[in-house]
Amino acid sequence: MLDEETQAVPRDCGDCPIRHRAVCARCEADELELLDHIKYYRSFEAGQTVIWAGDKMDFVGSVVSGIATLTQTMEDGRTQMVGLLLPSDFVGRPGRDEAAYDVIATSDMVMCCFRKKPFEELMSRTPHIAQRLLEMTLDELDAAREWMLVLGRKTAREKIASLLSIIARRDAALKLSKPTGSMVFDLPLTREAMADYLGLTLETVSRQISALKKDGVIHLEGKRHITVPDFERLLDEAGDDSDGGMLA
Amino acid sequence: MLDEETQAVPRDCGDCPIRHRAVCARCEADELELLDHIKYYRSFEAGQTVIWAGDKMDFVGSVVSGIATLTQTMEDGRTQMVGLLLPSDFVGRPGRDEAAYDVIATSDMVMCCFRKKPFEELMSRTPHIAQRLLEMTLDELDAAREWMLVLGRKTAREKIASLLSIIARRDAALKLSKPTGSMVFDLPLTREAMADYLGLTLETVSRQISALKKDGVIHLEGKRHITVPDFERLLDEAGDDSDGGMLA
DNA sequence: CGAGTGTTTGACCTCTCTCAAGCAATGTGG
DNA sequence: CCACATTGCTTGAGAGAGGTCAAACACTCG
């Protein structure tokens, strides 16, 4: 099941695929070198737990490749995803000792980690890191607020369409193409994970995907491979006024 | 309806009621003086709109007194509150020209504003401001994620109990007391605003408040004045495992 | 007094959940 | 190679939580 490409670890920061988007994006060569001294890579297999909520967390880091989720669980087992971590996204919080949420790798994943203490010290001396982290956190806050509208006010069908448009948009961004017209991509989430993302049950997710397929909004090959013939139509189904919901 | 105390404008930063919690919390005397040069106060009456989503926003600022809401609206009129702005909370985003959400004063309110350009310049030269803003943004992100669990997975009754516990907790914090046992406070929101906060209709909000009252979880005097005889019981109704949901 | 706003309550309906059965793909051990 | 788990997904039937529509109450203000 190991994907060679996904699991590849960059040799040094210059080669790093997230060099221009991660916390280190604004760093100069000398700053990068300082970071280089305290960084190390960790690989996770699909399904593996990176950390449990409440556990002591002595590192922070960036997702280099693969996907992870941030989830919250109630005593009775109800769970809500509160973050979807894609390459370049930051994990952990400077100044906090314990993880606030469960972090789970949903695909094989590589993280670029920094021991928390040295990172915090470096951050206080390197404005470029703090600046970038602020920018990223503000973006995440925007994404969370967009998500709140989805959770609070959209119908099941709109929720699914919203999620698909978010994934399609991100996928287009990776390929450096504009999200319009016909698009093809793979779902990085199981039906259950989609349900946890959207505050639905997996049965409702399945039903609504079937409905969107029946109505020609999407085509399915297998369970995960999706074709969107008309992206504008999808946005319409999501209830978004063309600009749409953006994900960090 | 004007509340003299609420509308009072601090003479200078030393007297400011939010001095120790706002963006300026970490600033030294000299930094405070720089801020003082670019700050000005604005007052809003209850119900007044501070800014509409999409409008050009040439300032940022802090809520000094009173309460405001951040809301998002879909074309068909469905609205979702995505932020509740209490004294010391920050409004606006450095590096962005347009407001992303509607900001509405729900009570008489005073803001301490800074023109955006000078503030951004000052921020790049004053790490203390950027540090504090990062800290506040991370707190807001945590609050947003707690809120996502409420929106996505809680029942109407749990949602109401969650909101009441958040307000009770914040109120206790203002009075520097611990949230336990018996508590008394006023609701700062209309039933409709509570509905927009929780992703419900105002009828459901009303019904669930009546139910909580009937079951003795809360007592009502008038529409807004609430007594919680047993805070632990309220947390239990909210489905929180004692630590509960915290608001920035 | 009447208008307006915020709230409560009732009756009904619908969307989503719950429970249940079954399918497809993959893997495992005999 | 074949039973048979296991996991992820689909589909159906029935139930229930919350929404919708409607009426009426309480309070404030002119």
C-alpha cells in the first residue's frame, strides 16, 4: 500500500515541495539553515494516529505530503472533524503543551517536525516565521468560519457539494490550474470521514452522493474517482455565490 | 437605552478596560505611545452595522465595550453567526482590504480603531503586537473549532446549554470568579441571534429554553435574565466533559 | 391607543437519523 | 483455490428531531 512518491522525504529544504507555502515560506537562506538544524521527518501510514487529544506534544510541524485530519470526540462517541490537514499545513500550537485534538493520518503521510522548545525560541528571534504563522492561522480561521456556515445552515446535498467543490478547488490549485469547467479528482476521504467533516451520518453522505450522480452533477468511477462535468453547476448546488468557500 | 458606563471612552491607554487583554496587551509604554498616535474611538448603537461583507475596510480595531457579531449570509437569506465579538476582541485582518463578514453591534458598543496602513507598518516593526495578535488568533481558531463540534454534532438542547455555559463562563471571567455552583447573568443576544449562532430556528431556541426551564436546569426572570442553579448540571446538559467549551 | 419588535406555543411536515440487510473488493487461513 | 472475515459502501423502511407556518402574547414606544 506504500506509495513511493508520497512517502519520499525531501533531501534538503531547497527541494522541499512545500517550501513556498509552509511556515518556512518567508525564511531567508540563513533562517532556513537554523530551522534545518532542529528539523526531522516522521512518516505515518494511512490510518495511524499521530497524536491523541490531551497527550503531551513536544513537537510542531508541517504536513509535507499526504493528508491528516483533526477531530474532536464526545464521550458518547460522536465525532466532528475540525480540521483537514493538507501538504504545507501546520500542526500544533506554539505555547501549548498538550494536543487539543486527535490528529490522524488518513493517507500515508510525511511530516517535517520541529522540537517545540527550540522552535519557539527560534520563532521569537525570527519574525519571518511568526509572520507566516500568523498569516496561515488567519487563513485557517477563515476556512473554519466558512465551514461553520456549511455545518450550521446548509442541507445535506449542499454540504456534499460544498465539500466536493473545496476538494476540487484545492486539487486545481496543486496543479496550478483554474477551477472551471470539467474537473477530475480523487476523494481523499472515506464516506465516514466525509460524514465527520460535514456533521452527517455516512448513510446520508452515501445517499446524497448517489443523488448528485443521478442528477448528473458528478460522475463516479469506482468509489473515489470523481468527474465534475461542470464546476459552476457544482458551486450552484453548494449554494455558494460563485466565489465559493476557500480552504486554507 | 444608552448605558453611560458602556459608552464611556477611556481617556488614555492606561485607563483602558481592555488594556491587558487586547492586541496591545504586551506593549511597553513606548509602543503604546506609538499606537496612541494612530488610534481613534468609534461608538455604535445597538443594531447598527459596523461594516458589510465585501466593503472596503480601512481600519482594524478592538472592541472596548459592548458586543458585536460576525455573520455570513447566503443569497437566499440564511445566516450563520461565525464570531461573537466581546470586549478586547480584534476586528479586521491585517493584509486584507475588504471585510469578509458582516459586523453588527448587538448592544451599544465602543471600538478602539487604528487606520489599517499605519497599523500594519507598526506591526511589522513591533513584534509585541504581532505576537499578541497571533496568540489571539490561535485562541479564536480554538473557539471556532469548539463551535464546529456544537454545530455539527450536538442536539438543539445541547446547543442551547452549550451557548449558555459559554456566556456564563465568560461572565464569570469578567467578574474574576470561578464558574461553579449557582450563577446569574443576562443574555446578550436575542432569540434570533442565538438561533444564528447555533444553526437553529428561533422557534427551536425558544422551545428548548422553555424545556430547560421546565426541567429546572435554568430559571428565567423576564426574557433575558437567567439563573443557573447548578453549573455542573448545565455542563452535563451541554454534553461537555466538565472542561467544557471555552470562548476566546 | 395602535404599531412594532421580540417571544412563545401549537400543528403539521420533512429532512435526516437509526436500524437493518446486502453488495463489492480485499485479505486470510485452511 | 475456496470458505469466510473484514472493510467500505449502498439502499430501504420507519422514526424522530427540528423546521415551517400560523396565531397570539408581552412589552416598549410614539
